[in-house]
Amino acid sequence: MQEKIRVVVYGGSNEKEIALGGHLWLTKVAEQLTCYENLEVIRVPGPRIGKNRIKNLVNAYIQGFKVLKMRPNVILLDAGKDGNAALSLLHVFLSKRSKIYLPLHHYEPMRLGKHNWIGNLFAKILLHVTYKLNERLWKEAPALFVVSKHAKEEIAEKLKIPENKLVLTGNSIEISEENYIKEMRRNIDFLCIGRIGKFSHLIDIWKEIRKIKPEANFHMAGIGKDNPIVSELEKIGNFMHHGIVSEEEKAALFKSSKIFIFPSLYEGFGIAIAEALKYGCPVVAWDLPVYKEIWGESESIRKVKIGDHYKFATEAIFALENFDRLSESARRTAKRLNKSWKDISRVVYDTIIQNLKKV
């Protein structure tokens, strides 16, 4: 009997909480890879992240050591910048035979937080080391997975990675029939789901919306409930942040909402937009090139020049006032996304097998 190929999928969370963007891709691909009889797939959650960077780093090295101790043939890695960097360094000393593959969903520059001058110096050094360790992974990986043509071009240019190393998988969504069919009263005017730190001009947008339509309400969910931006949004009024929610709670939020606002500056696909459209929520977002690639032209996706928060607010109000018509358009637009997670995992599987044959 042929020995199975041990694949460790490292990243995301095993807890029953919302899976967003890259972690959704990782979770769904991992589920599909378990269907291949010649693979032994092991899920390992990414390191726990808190406010203390030192603890985060310690957690990253402990978790990375656990992964390499399993002696995998293949690691599919998306454990955050610290988790990836720790595994990169440990990989040099502990298990160089393991081949590491990474999904790169979009280019986003690493940023420094706010520190005093000593903390700022330390943060700059740590940022440089983290980047170099991540860069080592990109260079040594047999292949890197990307979700759109735009992401492929941008990552190749910004990170200096040869395009022939970037394998296009596409993306998908999966909504249970029960969640999709069972309608709810749409009493949330505006919804935004995602890591709050990735959104640009969110406070200004909400201020403008309240000026134009004082009775409007705005709900959010995802990472960042303790971010100072939340306090500012609460001061403006009619705002609620639900924190990290389960998939069922996320579905309930979509079904209770009219307009999905998504002022993210860095997207390789925008999976949250795909989910919103599927639930019949028109979308207002910054005008990123990838949206035209994925969705073409659609009146249910209101694209705004980056930084024009007043125009963003007026487009959001327009979408709200024309919800019934735009909601039908949103559902039609969602049908343009016709790839399944089975299709995507097949690309990942074939890439892994082809590269193992070269060894």
C-alpha cells in the first residue's frame, strides 16, 4: 500500500467563528483536499494573536514547531505574517524536506503601529526581519496560489515574484440552502464585514451618511471590536459592532441588511462582496481594478474613486433608496461567480502532485 502524502494546512482557526477572505479560502480548500485518498490532511490553527507582540511571537514559534514536528511532506501555509515568519526560520533548522506552499491573496504593505522612539526602532527592525523571513518563503515555495489575474500581476510586480510561479486558482463562496432561502426582515441599512483596520475613511463615510440621512443605521462584524475606530463610529451614532461572529450569525446579518459597504484598499478578490451579492445586498466599494475583472459592469456594485468619502456616502444613500431594484441586480451579478471549491482544490492538488513528482 502506497504511503499517503502528509499535508498540514496551517492557519486560520478551528473555532466556530466567521472565516473571512484568505482564511475562508484555506478552510474550504482544506475540506476538499481531505477527499483525495492519497493525502493525509491535518488542520493546524494559526498562532493566537493578542495585543502583546512578544507573546504573539512566542505563540508563533511554538505553533510552528508543532507543525514541523509532524514531519509533513507538504505545508499549505497562511498563518499571518508572524506565523509565516516563524515557520520560515524554523524550517531552515528542523525540516527542510517539507515543501511549503502559500496562498497570496493580494499585495498589502506591512505597516508600523504607533510607538515611542525606542519602540519604533524595535518595530522597524522586527518588521524588516519579518519581511525577509516571509520573502524566503515566497522564493523557496514550489508554487504560490493567487485568486485573480489582477492579484497575480500586482504580486509579481510588487514582490518581484516570477509570474510562472503564481498559480491562479480563482475563488468561490458557499452558502447553505437554508441560510439562503429563509428571508428575514431587512432592518439594517448598512453592513460591513471584515478586519476593521483594512478599511479606509470609514469614519468620514459614516459621518457623511448620517448628515444626509440621520435615521440610518450601520452594523459591522469581524476582527477589531476594540479598535479606537469603533469608539469614533459609536460617537457618530446608530452604530453597532458585533465582534467576531459565527457563520450562522454572519448569514443572519447579511439577510437582515440592505446595503453592504466595503471601503477596503487592498483586495485580490473581495470574497465578502461575493457573499453580499449572493444575499441580494448591493455593494458600495472603492474602485479597485479586480472588481471589474471578477464582476464586469454591474449597477449593483457602486464603485467610487479612492478617498472620495463624500461620493461614497452619496452612492450608499442612492443604493439604499433604490434597494429593491439593485437587490435583484445583485443576485444576478452573483451568478457570474461559477467556480466551486472542488474546482479550486483540484488546482491546488494537481500543483502539489506535479511538484512532488519533480523531486
